[in-house]
Amino acid sequence: MGTAEPQANPPVEKPTVSLEKPMAGRLPEHQGNPSEQQANPPEERSPEPQATQLKDESADQTIDRPANHSTERIADRLEERPSFAAPPDYPADDFDEQVTAFVQRNSGYYLRKWSKSATPAKDIGWNWAAFFLSYFWLAYRKQYGIVLLLLGVWIAIDIVNIAFDLEVNNVGSGLFCSVGIALGANALYYKHTTKQIDKINRYPLERSLKLKALSQKGGTSFISVFMAIGLLTVYIIINLFVLFPNFGKTDIQFGRSESGSAITGQTSVFEENESIHYGFGFPGKAGDIEVILEIRQGSDSKVVDRWELKVPSDWPGVIHRFDAPKPGDYTLKIVMDDRVISKGKFSVKGRLA
């Protein structure tokens, strides 16, 4: 009889365990045996993003953000902006922002003008405000150096005009000045603006402090306009009471007759032997004078007659007459104390047959 071989132990069936991942906020229905869970580990899955909590130290508040989000501090990204009107999206050192802070009123106009050229400090343009206000526009925009320079130029022109007898027309020179300022206003203001910005940028100031300093240094000022009016008044006083009485001269008026203390029938063209009436005022104190009549021949002049008049010191002016000389172009000069105090030009035509 044969012996029976022992049979191998049959395999033991292990209970299956549900490995479903529980939903957030819900417990699993069956945990299973821990040892069995180790024997049959669940399939590894990539973890889903979990919500992490970041604390904003500046605001002391808890903010939920995804785990892979940048953890930079909000206070580092949001900085306080200045209270005055400046473009909100410019970086701290942007030139346009600094120009806006400095120019303030109508800053957009100047930014457009300057951005159209590679050399705005040299370009010739046109500024209507500078044309109509000229000297006062310079003061309004706080360009004090140019205001003082302009006053000095005016005084120098007056002195040269008197010394060399240039006969500069004040109305014409004023119009020329207005046109010149209007053509160069934008370039002048660009130089002034960039110069002041460069001065502020030399100091290591924070952005808000830098823009505040620019706004205080720049902008517009009506007080400066009143100061400019005061300086202009001083200039007029110097002309009326210093330059004009001591060095100035008046114009002679010519006419065919006189009435009371005025010349009537004013003209500068006469016929030969016609009676010429002339009048003038003293720029300063009156006194004895010499009348000199010169004929103009091209660029030269020749004295053809002269006479003296005794004038009381309290007379404001003189009205006199003489007969027209032969045809030609003439200059009449009034000389007192070896200085020409008044003069005028006239012409004499031959009589018609």
C-alpha cells in the first residue's frame, strides 16, 4: 500500500479592500486591516494641490492661495502713490512721470511737443501763450533767470539806442520780442524743466519724496507774475526818470499851421518856400537851444542852416516856424548843452508849374 503524499496547503483567499480615495470632508466607508493595507498598498497617485495658508504680514490677515502660487508679500508689490495727478502705471524713475510732476498744468501739451523731436532743446516751435504774454509767461512758468535777462537786454537796447541814435521803434521791438519768445518758448521750457529734474535726481530720495520736490519746484505761479509786474514798473521808472531825461530825445512834429499850443495840418512833405511849423517837447528841463537844419545826401548829411532860440526853463516844449528850403530830404535837430534832445525828418518838393 502506498503512502499518500501530503497535499499542499490550498491558497487562502484574502478579502478585497476598497481603496477609493475619500472625498474631501468625508470619511471612508471601510478602512480594512492595517496589515492587509500594507500588503496591498494602493496605487500611487500624484497629490492634488492642497490649499495652503499664507499670512500677509503687512495686513495681518490669512489668505488662501494654491500651494504653487508665489509667496511674495503684498506690501512689497503695492506701494503708496503720490496724491497729485501723475500717470499711475509709470515706474518710479520714468522721465514722463517726473515731467508731469514738475510741469503740472498742461503737462500733456509739453510732453507731446517734446516727444515729436529728438532734440527738443534746440527746436523752433510756436507757443500762443508765450506770444501773447511773452515776458509774463516766463514768470508764470518760474523761469526767473530768463525774466531778469530779458529786462537787462531791454535796458541795454535803450542805452545803445540813445548812444548811437538808432531810432529803434518801441512797438516794433516789442512785437519782435513776443515773436522770438513764442518761437523758442517750448525749447526754453524744456531746458528749464530738465535742468531742475537733474538737480532733484542728484539726491537719493524715495520716489514719493522726489515727485513731491519736483511738484514744489515746478508748476505755475501767479505770485511770480505780480513780481514780474513790479520789475517791469522799475524798468519803466528807470526809463522815464533816468534814461529819458538825461539821454533820451523826443520827436519833432511838422505841420502847415498851429493852433494854440498844437501843430495842425501835420505832414512831412512841403513845397519850396512854404511855411513849415514845427513843435517838440523837452525830455528833461528846458533851456536855451540851437536848431540845426541838415540836408541828407545818400548816407551823408550837410548843415544848411542853424539858429538859436531863448527858452524859459519852465517851458515843457516849443512851437516855431521857418520857410521851407530848396527841394530835398532834410533832418531838423534840436541841440541843448551839446546834446541832441529832439529831431525829425521832412522833405521839400519843387512847386508845380
